[in-house]
Amino acid sequence: MTREINDRELWILGVKADSGRDELIRSYLSAGGYSSRVEQFEQLSAGRPLGIVLDISPFADDGWGQLLKIKADPATRNIPVLPVFLSATGKVGGVFPVGGFFTLPVDDHYLLERLAVYGLTEEAETWDLQAMIVSRSGEERLAKATESVGFEIIKAYTGKEALALTSIHPAYMAFSSLMLPDMSALELLEKMRLYPYSRNIPMFVLLKEDMKEGEKAAMSREVAHLVSKKQLSCTEFLSYLRRRE
């Protein structure tokens, strides 16, 4: 018997079914007007959810692996993903509102298509706007594609350098490798959100095509250091989502 798939729901991934870890976040989503369900990547072929809430904590069921699968597959890579940290008992410890994810090497046409969909290329030829790329390698292909639609490229090679540059001249948008020499992209995002001049800069995270198990575990531990020691309230959590009536 085939289950009914509702594509207007938010799907919760990275949480094992029947573990009970989804109960609190589902109650939060319900309070915000969203229907939700716990699912797995394999079910995305049967339906297209409104968006995905993804657990990337050390307690997740391969959250990073599921993220890579979602963003590597042309059939699913456009689905919005909101990474969250759920504790062992399902308490919401943190939310990471990235602008989006792109896998490396970047597909130029897909990149520019998505930036246009987000409305980020409309004013680039009219105004002098800067896009920051934070990466150990400099990501030349990404830089050239972004320059082609009118952006001036600013490069930073560490998270600290990126923070220093944005304090001098905030960028219009930013791209960051998931792992930088001195911090992760999610830590950089958290630090940028502390300051009024960088709080609203959309940040896109660049993912390698594959992550080893040790890298996934290291990233989950990194995220654990960023989260609040207290549970986020329903109101705090819903501030990252548009409330539905």
C-alpha cells in the first residue's frame, strides 16, 4: 500500500522514525501553521515537500549525508533546506539560516539561475555590488560566473579575514566553503549575524561532492559547539520561518 505524500508539508530529515526526537519541533512547526512529517531522502522521489528541516547534530541519522544527496541530485537540489540542531531528546538548540547550498565544482548555469530566482542579480549591473567568496582555494570558476552578471568579487581565505572585510565594506552576498582553515561556514554565519552590518548578508555554503565519515562527525561536533545551551522557544524557532495562516 502506497503512503499518501503531501507536497505542501515540511519534511524533517536526519531524524529516525519512531525515535520521538521529532515531537517538539513538529509542535513548533504546527504552531507556525505548517504540517510536517519525518521522512528519508529516498521518499523525495515520491513527492516534493515545501521545504526540509534537517537535523545536522551528532545525534542525527546521517544528516550531512542526506544533505549531500539532496544537493547533488538535480531532481531535489532546489528544495529549500533549513539545518537545525536537535538534542538527544529533540530539544531545538540551534537554527542555521543559510541562503542555500551549492555543490563543488559549481555548475555555472545552475548557480546563475538560482541567484536570479532569489532576486540577487537584478541590481548588480546598476549598482556597484560586491560578492564575497570565502575559501582556501579562491574558487576561480565561481568567481568568474558571479563576475559575469556584474558583481565585484572580494576574496577571503579564512573566516577571520571575511569578518574583517565585512566590517570595512559589507558584501551584498557571500559564498563560503563548508570547512575553512579556522572555522566552519556555519560558525562564520553565526558570527556575521552578531553585527548589524553583516546580519542580513545572504550566505551560500559550498559543499564537496563527498564527505568522509570522519568529516561528517567533525562537522556535527563543530555545530554542537555553536548551539545554545538552552532550548530555543517556539517563538525563537519560528522567527526563522515565515508564519503561515
